[in-house]
Amino acid sequence: MSATKDNASHLGNTPLHLEKLKEVARKELPRLLDTVRGKKGLVLDPQLTGPLSLIAEFTLLKDHGVEKIYHLDSDTLDTDCASLIYICRPKMKYMRFIANHIKQLSQKSEDSRTEFSLYFVPQRTRVCERILEEQGVFGSITIGDYAMDWIPLEDDLISMELDPGTWKEIYLDGDHTSIYYAAKSLMKLQSIYGLFPKIIGKGDAARQLADMLVRMRREQAVVDEVSSFTSSKQPSLLNSVSNHIDQFIIIDRNIDIVTPLCTQLTYEGLIDETMGINHCFVELDANLVNPNQQAGSGSKQTGPNTQSPAVPPPVTTTPNQSGKKKKYVLNATDKLFSQLRDQNFAVVGGVLNKIAKRINENYEERHHAKTVAQIRDFVGRLGELQQEHQSLRIHTGIAEQIMDYTITDEFNSILEVQQNVVAGVDGNKEPDYIEEMINKQKSLIQVLRLLCLMSLAQGGLKVKLYDFFRREIIQTYGYEHIETLHRLETLGLFTKRTTATPSRSAFSQSRRLLRLIVDDVNEVRPNDISYVYSGYAPLSVRIVQCAMQKIGPGSLPTSGPSAASLFSYVGGGGGNNTNGTTPSQTNNSSGYLNEKRPNGSSGSLNGKLNPNPGVTVSNGWRGYEEVLKLLPGKSFEITQNVEYGAETNAAMARARRHGMQHTKTTVIFFLGGCTFTEVSAIRFLAQHDESRDYLVATTQMINGNTFLEPIVESIHKESSNHGTGTVSGNGMTQNSSPDL
Amino acid sequence: MTRKQEVYSLSWDQTDLSKFMIAGAQNGGPIALIRDDKKVLLLQKQQPIKPTIYMYTAAGKLIEQIQWDKGRIVSLGWTEQEQLVVVTEDGIVRLYPLHGQYTQFSLGKEAKEDGIIDCQIWNTGLVAMTSRYQLVSVTNFYEPRPKLMAETGLDQEPHSWTVIPPQYTLSRHVEVLIGTGSTILVVDSKETVDQRLQQGPFTKMAVSPNGKFLALFTSDGKLWVVSTDFQKNLSEYATKSKIPPQQLVWCGTDSVVLYWDKIVLMVGPFGDWIKFSYEDPIFMISEIDGVRIMSNDKCELLQKVPAATEEIFKIGSTSPAAMLFDALDHFERKSPKADENIRSIKTELVDAVDCCIEAAGFEFQHYYQRALLKAASFGKCFLDNYNADRFVEMAQSLRVLNAIRYYDIGIPLTYTQYKRLSPEVVVDRLVYRNHHLLAVRIADYLKVRSDKILIHWACAKIKSSSEDEDTICRMIVEKLIKKPGLSYAEIAKTAYNSGQTRLATKLLDYEPRAADQVPLLISMEEDEMALMKAIESGDTDLVYMVIFHLKRKLPLGEFFRMINNKPLACSLLEVYCKEQDKELLKDFYYQDDRRVESANVILLEGFEQDDIAERISKLKIAGKTYQDDKERAFEAKGTEEGIKLLQMQQQLEKDTHQPFTGLSVSETIYKCTVLGQQNKASKVKSEFKVPDKRMWWIKLRALVEVRDWENLEKFAKSKKSPIGYEPFVEECIKAKQYQEASKYILRCDPPVRPMLFVKIGAFKEAGEQAFLNKDMEGLKQVRAKCSNHLVAQEIDSLLAQLSAR
């Protein structure tokens, strides 16, 4: 079935031990709960329940005196708990809620004092403190921090699980808070694994992040010094270069906003598109998860991880007209899922079939078991088999549900529009279809996804068309969307055409240069990352390939079938410099030797006297300047060095000569979120690269809907109040739209 | 076996310790005294004079005196950082470092109103008792949050009380033990539990240094030791005195020492006891491995003799270590017995050496330290491969200990305490006492980081120096430059606080951490610089800090001017305002002439209004503001339309008594159609120039929704559909009205008809249509989908016909 390693989605034996990251956050939690004596109620930021349930079970909370769990989603709270612990992100809205709770509860009963504590994730902010102050409750609440930096979703995927909207915050609001948080979290990562020897990136926010990392490294030296006096904590590795990580690639979401707008076509991606995956959990019909309502017995067999989201109980079952919903965890503990997740959905049916047959055969083996030993052997495997059976049933169920949607005309039309637009077809059919969607009053997000995609791919819409759609939208979805359109314009998502022809747009040029459209895609035996979108290779991951020097630069400009061979480089293993233009990325010259500053045009640090010892900046990306120039933002490459003593240097050189270095890991960080398909594409690269492991890190997981919602948000409430039945939105958007 | 060593002979001028309120810091720390006005008044019937708090080292050297001018002091104590804690009657807590400025906080409303009658202090926190017997706890002196504990229910002063510090309780929260009546109450933040004891009243109590045991003195003169959870009875000892002792303290964790006037009684774990007598009043300080006794002429250490020491020095001991020690003596006297001794313990020599090393650690006198180490070293010679790490470590530790025990320094730290504290803490303590040079030497000797010492030194230098700023700056930087990454903020702050602003600015330039620079810059009123540094750091929270500060401080115009040319600051202000302060946001946009943004805000504000008149007026303003920008004609026009729509909707609501506001144009038409108001729908359409295509879709969906098939048909026939007839079919199918659907299929284009028929299950018609189209492929598909046997046959024949042609 697969041409490569068997357990496809797993890096399995990564030397990074991501469990460490989980432990950091997990250990902190009991300490925080114990600050309040006795029984207590926990009030959680709804956005944090998911991440929290990934790092701690409900029993852990219970063991530390948590009796009740509430969601922080309204300004009233009815509780009889004598003490409340809030855990939330520092959002102004929450502060108003909390202030109201405090006022309410202290008014309700004069004599019984409720105790309040508040923990900010990842840290307190002055804005929030100020609001509490303004509301006059600052003195009655104990405030602390809970630095929950990284949530390992998978062996090869860690996420900060910020709220979706990071990209919008940075590029629309100009609020760089999440860049700062990212820098902090990455420092944590570096303190555990050592400094990234090389930081390479593209995009303005990415550049800022890198600068912050360099700056923080300098500042951290002070903090370390001070803290080493008071506490002898785990030593940080910030003064040595990582042994395990060879480079750190920052992909600014801003360089590729096309990809998230496309419908993801891998199995996991489609689950996300149709049902929505929140922090690894997907909500399924309860009878799909537990068919015979034999509550508990089924879940025990599937192990602790497969379906005990546990935190918190109030959300595990939400009443719905289609029966009860149950949360089901999607990660590598489910073996079958890890086989399926990265496959193109077109293949999934076949795989499921095959597995069903195999399981059946395995069951049949019991008839062949003759001797006691054989029977015992069979019984021994029975648990595993049943578990597999159970997960097969669930995935068949999920696949059917997805299929129900993918066979509709609507899905196929949308897909066709997408594919045409991305491939550079500039016809009438696509606008016509979008118009029809508006006329049918399909969900605005769905419409905007297509419109923005078209605008981006073609460098804006023709003025006439642009004006037409703007009018259609505000008349159909309400005049409040004047502002939405304004935002989309500011962000460059939906604009008037400025270039003469669509083929001059940045996207179509990079489509050519990076060969984003691959016609001969093979979904069953993928030979290129483009399989994840059935023919479109995500731009972001192509850039990753550039950063890894995995595409021969000389052959790039050619396109069409003749260039098919160029992707043989993808599987070519590390450091195969096929021609002289590939720069020798000299990792092995330590000290300050990496003084390569080619054109000095980019990077504010260039030209000035280098203020950061141990850091070299160049703009890197040799061989790809042309493509990178098309995309927004700066490109850069920073080498981080540490001055070791002569002995250490010699020892390290010896180690290198003798090939004692570990397999290195390349960390790819998506600033502004990444999609499941992008992860799949990177896994594909990983499978074809024996020389290194890949770790994807991201601010959050996104898809087209969660990507656009924060931009459209804040206006939705009005129209949904009047349930006239006109807002017919398909299941897709209903699932992932923010619940009120 | 116990021993009492004289550590220092004191030459302080305090003669009658009984007249003082005294607090001694653990681990050989300083002691503080103040004349106890209660005792003084009682004895001398004097008017209270302004009292002085004296702080002495354990060697009796005066560190500092504080003129006390506040209210009556209830209790004294020491923190971990060797700051003196002074608690007054009116609930004020002051923290005095050994040198320098005090800080203070209040214990809260209850404490202030009712007054504090007593207070228990441990090294990180305290519990105070008010005159109404309420307990107030503070668990962290540096972030004090006074908390009322559970009601005690007391109505009279307890016989005695004490606390178990949080680090020793099961719950990790402080617990208070109160002796009242014949029982003990255990109080924590949530509840009060009566232990229901009969043995009381307990007139004195003390918790052991590890928090596990409780020593109680009963009114009938019994000393009773129980575990602090009251589950285990450990020992009981009857003294002959019914008068409670003046002090009851633990000596290490296994013995208890009681002090009455002139008599010290030490009671061991098995009822064994020993008595000492003193002529003058004394004060005892409990240590983790003994009791420090301060009298008017000496400082002594009372402790159980350590096992290693006992092994060597017990009279007639023949343990290997004793033999080794003896051997050295013989060796030095050139006696052959030395060899004999070594031979006799050859097999146990390693233990003997270890034992000697260990014993050396327990000695205060250099002579014995040297002798024991020498013995160990001598024994080592006879061992082939002995790991000398312990020996080296001990020699090193003793060197440090001797240095700090030196009279001038006066920290009588035992080896056990040293190991517990860690070298870093020892260095810190020297720094608090301004012994910078020794601290640096020790830090270098032990390879501990010395940055903090340097910073403290620099601060002290600034405070005491009278030289000009440039010289001081040069002096400090010269010393500190060798340590990269050292924090200058604290030094700069000291400079600023002592009025040397220019020096502060200069020093601050060396500070690598923005988070430390910014607050200081703010307090130095270097506002612009503070804002720039904050922005540079990328820490948005820091930027907010400056913004809020500026907002509070400056007039609005000046405030805006300050942030205008700093994009990050502007953006952050906008983000904050959007949620918290719309008015400020509008002012901000107005002064910067950002019309479109202004309009956007007002527009959204309008849509948030529930009152329609309000909404319209807001929209009007927004519309006007859009008009100011030629580029924004679309927005201006849209807003105008929006107002028009609202007005129409108001009319519609009056006419139909149905809610309309909030609906979009399309939704309004839809609703009109649903309500059967076709004319009104058309009016809206023409008013807003809705394209025919959309109009048809809306009407189609609305009519299907209300299942008005008659009107739907009429509508379909009204003129040629701009959207074709397929949508009609599809919508009917969605509504499961196949009959209705079929009406429109024949109006669709011929090629799509067969499949539409298939969708409603009309295979016969589907087949016929495909046949008419001469669509072989289509016909085959129909055949494949067909489930009806009879129809299938017909189709087969059609297929045959078609292929025949």
C-alpha cells in the first residue's frame, strides 16, 4: 500500500522526547490547583478545555479537589463552590465576565466569602489587570500564571493551541502579542533541546520572531544568572547549540494564504473540513462511538487515550437534534487512523476495505487454532483485534459521513471552482457558481473562501466583478459586512485587480516557478506533496522544500511534464548538492566564521555592527531569491553560534568526523497556523528523507473556515438572532462556526 | 549524649535579656531585641520611652539599630532572607533588611479595626491573631495577600498557640494549632477541627523543625510529645513544675528544651533528661540540629552529640575511627603503636576515614577540625584507591565555614545547616551583611556565580560613595564589564533613588533586558525612551504598560502625539479601545485624520445598537464620514442603502407585525415572500436594484419553503427564468415534492432532463428523454440506476433501438 515506512504518520523514534513538553505543563497543573485549599470549582476558558484535556485527565483534577467545572462563557455564574479557580487566556472579554462573577457572588451572600484565583495562560497581562482594576475587583482575586507553552499533538506535531486568528491579529490589528508568545515558547523549546543552529525564514512577522529569539537569548543569560541563585532548577541548554535540531524554519502564514483557503483533501483534512477537529478531538454521534450503548465497556478496551477526553465533562456530551454527540480523540494511539490520516480521501475507502478483510481473516484464524498454545495465542491477540475492529467501525462511519458530503454536487462544484482558480483558469464559470452560492444564501464563510481564493490567485478581481460581488454580499448578508469587506481588502484577501493580467499575479508566477500544479498526481502512490490537494502542492511546503534545498534550483523555471523528474530530488536524501549553485550551508564551521552577507539588502541587522555575539545574519535561501521576492515579507537566515572552549570544539569536530552525530531534526514553525494537509505534506517529505526527522510546530491548527472566521466575526450575532430559516448554511460551517 | 559548646563569648552591652522581646533567626542568623514595654512598665513603672530595635550578629556585634516610632510591637521574627519582621498592634507588618530601607504592608481591615494581640512568624510567612480571635495569614512576605482563616470560635484568649508552616503540612497550606480549654483546635483556611483532647490545658507548645512533632506542656507540669496529626503518642515526661516554662523549643528533631528562670532542662525522646543552670536570663533559638543559647556573655550551641563524634571521642571507644584517631597521635609521637592500630582496623579503614571526615565537620574548634582531617588523611595513606572527593569537599566546606564563623562575620553555621542551605544562600547572607569581598572570594572559591554580589556591591557603592557620577560609573562598569549579561537595572534604580539621575540613565544603557529597563525609565519620566524600549522588546504587555502610564499622565493630545509615529503602540491602543473604550478610539482616529477607520467603528457601533433610531443616526454619521474619502464611494453608498433598508423594514414591521430589522435585503425579500406579501417583495427588489437572478432564487426558495406550489408555478410561468428551471427541480426535490419537480423538468435543457428524472425516480421518463436526445451514454446510465424490472425492460428495448440506428 505505501511505498515507504509502514507506520506512515509517525516519526516514532524521534530523539526529541516530546513527552517532556507535556510533562512541563502537566506538572504545573496540580501545583496551581493546590494553591487553593479544599474543594473548588474550576472555571475554564472554553478554548482551553481541549488543550488541557490533552495534557491531564479528569481524575488528576479530581485528585486535587476540583469538584465542578464551568465554562467561562457568560457574565453570570451560579455556583455553590466556596472557592473558584479561573484558568483562561488573557482576554478582555473574560475579565469582564470574571469581574461580574465576583460582584455577583459577593453580593449574593454577605457572610460566605467565595475565594477567587485566576491563572493566565501563558502569562498575566497588564491590560487584563487594568480591566480588573477598573471593575474594582483586582484586590479580591489572586492572580498567577500558567505557562502552558506547547501541546504535543503528535510525535511530529506540536502546537501552542492559540485561538485561531493569529494571522489576522498580526496583519490586520497589528497586534504582535502572539509573536511574542511564540518567541517565549520557542525559547522554552530551545532551553530544553539547545539552541537552533540555524534559523531560516520568510515573512515580516517571521523576521520579527527571529529577531526576538536572538534578543531573548541575550536577555535570557541574565535571567538564568539571577534564577540560578535562588533555585537550582533543571539547567537550561540555552548556552549550547542543539545536538538534535539542525535547523529551524519559520513559515509566516502571510506568505501563503492560498493554501488554507483550499479544501483539504486528505482524510484528516476532510474530517476537519466537515466535522471540525478541535485540539485532536472530533465530535461524533454517540451511537457511532458506542454502538450498543454499553457505556464504559467499549472505552476501556480502547485504552485510556482513545476516548476519554475527560476534561471537562460538561462538554463531552452536547445535546443535538441528531442525537448525542461524543468526543473522540484522533491521534496516533489509533493505529488505523495513523495509517489513514495522511492519505488522499480518494484512497481511504479502498484501504478501509482491505483492512476490514484482514481483520475478518484474523478473526477467522480462530478456526485454525487447534492446539492450546495456538488458542492462547489467538486469545492474546483478541484484545488488540477487537480494538482494531472498533476503530475500523468508527472510521468507516466517519468516512461514510464525509462521503455523504463529498458526493454532493455542491462539494464537487466548489472543488472544481477551487481547482480551476488555483490552476490559473480565468473563466466565467467560476464567478457564476459563486454568484449562485450567494443567491442560495450559502454560508458567507464558504462564499468568501472561494472569492478570496479567486482574488488571491488572480491578483485581484476585475473591477466590474469586484464591485458586483461586493454589492451582492452586503445585500445578501447584511450591510454590516461593509466592514468585513474592508478588512478583507486591507488584508489583501479580496481586492481589485492591479496587475494587467491575472498571470502577472504573484501567485501565478510562483505557481510556475515552484511548480505548484502537478497534473500527473498519483493519489494512491504519491510521488509529490501535491497529492494532498489532488494536484495542488501547498505553496508553504514548497517553500519548506526550498529552505531545505530540496528542489534543484536550476530546473525550477521549466514547467510541464518535462520537469516531472525534478522531484526526484525530493527523495534524494540530505545534502545532495546537484549543482554548484547550491550554497554549502556550512554548519560545521563554528565560531564566527559564517560571515556571509551577500547583498546586504535585507535584514536590518546587516550593515550595522553586529550587536549580537554568537549570531550571524544573512539572507540565505540562495538559489530561490526570485521566488522569494514574489512573496511578501523579508527572507533571512540566522546562524546561532556558541563560543565553546578549544577542547569542546575539538571534541565536537572529532565526533563529527566519526559520524557520531544523531539523526537531526528540522523544526518547521508555522506562524499563524497550519492545516492538517500541510502537516501531511511535510510527513511526506519526512518519509522520503532518511537523513533527518521533521517536527512541525504551529501556533494553532487551522482550516479555511477557522482562518476566515476571526476576520468575519463580531458581526455574526445580529443575523443569527432571527431564525427565519433563510440562513441555510450546510453542515460544514455550522460545525465549526463559533457557538454563541 | 549531649554537648554544649561555647561558640562565641559575647561582649554586647545587653545585660538583662529578660527585659526584652527577642527574635533570633535560624541557621546562625542575627538576633533582634527591643525593650518589651510590658515587662518594663511592670518592673519599673516608667513612662515608655521611644524604644530602639537592636540587631546583632550571633557573635553579639551590633549590625543596626532602628529607632521605633510606630505603634506597639506585638511580635518580632525573621524571614528566610534575614529580614526582620515587625508586627504592630494595628496590623502593620514591616520588613527590615539588615541594612537599608524597610518595606511594609497591612494585614487588612479586620486586623486594623480589632487590633492584633499575637503573631506567629516563620521564615516565609506569618499568622496573626486579632483581639476577636480571628486569624489572618500571609504566606509570602514578598507578595503579601492577607487572608482570613476559618473562624476559630474562641471567646477567650487561648492558653497557647503555634503554626505549622505550609511546607510541612499535608495540604501544603498553613495550619494553626490553638490550645484552648483542655483541647487543641486545628485551624486552616477552610475549617476548624477540634482534636477533642482531654489532657489540657496546654500552656506551651512548639512544633519540631521538620513539622512532624508537637511538644506540649500541660498545666499539671507534663511534657507531652505527639505527632502533629495527633495520631501517635511519642513520649511523656513529668516535670516537677506546674509553672509553664518561659521558653519551650526543639533541639533538632528529637529533644525538647525547656527554660525556666535559671534552669534549662533538656528532655530526650526516651524520657532521658539533662539539666543545666544559668545565673542570668538567656534566650534560646531552635536550630535544625540543636539549640542556640544566647546569654549576656556567651553564645552556645546545645546539641545531641553526633554519632561520628561520639564514636571517636567516647571514653574508651575502640571503634575503628577512634583507633585511627589514636594512631595519628601515636604516629606523631613516633610510637610504633600507630602501625599496630592501623593493622588492627585494616579491614574497616575506609569507614574509619569516612567517620573522621564526618566528625571534622561537626567541630567548631580549628584544633579538632585539623586533627580529625589529619587522621583521615593519615588513614588514607594506607588505602590503595580511596575516593578523596569527600575529604576534599569537607576541607573546602570547613574553610568556608571557618571564614564565616569568624567573630567579625559572626555566622555560627554548622556543617549540617550549611549543607541544608547551599553555598548560594551563604553567599547571599554575606551580601546582606555587606561583606562583599568575602562573598566574592567564597563564590569564586566554590565556583558559584558572583553576579548578584557585584550588583549588590555596586548598589552599596552608589549609596555610600561621594564621588562624582562619572567616576562612580567608570568604577562600577570596570568591575562589572567582565560579566556579560549582568543586569544593570537594579543598580540604575539605586542610583536613581539616591538622586543620581544621570548616572542611572548611563547605567541603564548597559541593561540588556527591556522588561527591567522600562519600569525604571517610566519612573525616571523618560517616557518616550520607555515606550521605544518597550516596543523594541516586542513584549506587547510592556508596551501596554507604558501606554497606560502615558494615558494617565498626559493630556490627550500630547498622549496621541507621543504614540502617533509608533505603529505598534497605535495598533495596541486600537485593539484595547475596540473592546474597552470606543470613545477614545474615535478621538484617536479623529486626531490622526483616519476617516475610514472612524467610519468603520461608527458603523459597527451602529449595528450594535438595538434602538433603530439610534442605529440609523449612527449609520448616518458613518456614511458621512465615508463620503469624505473619494475612494470609499462603495462604503458610503452601502451605508446609505443600509439606512434605507432599515427605514423600509420599520414600515414593514408596522404593516405586517413581524420582526424585520436585522435582516439583509435578500432576507427581507425572502420574508416578504414567505408572508405572501409579493408586492412588498417586488418593491424592495426595485428599490435596491436586486438583480433578477438573485430575485428569482430568493422567491423560488421562499415559495418552496412555504410550499406554495400554486404560486411557484405561476411564478415560473411569469416570464422566462433567468436562472433556468433546473433550480426549480432541485429545490422541489429537496422538499421531497417529486410531483412538483416533474412539472419543471421538461422546461429544462434536454441534455439534463434524463438525470433529473432519475433523481425523482421516474426512470421511464428518464429513459424516454435520453432516447429522444439520442444520448446513448445517458441511457445506459439510466439503465444502470433503474431498479424497476418492467421499466428496465423498456429501457433495454430503447437501448436496442438506439444502437440499431
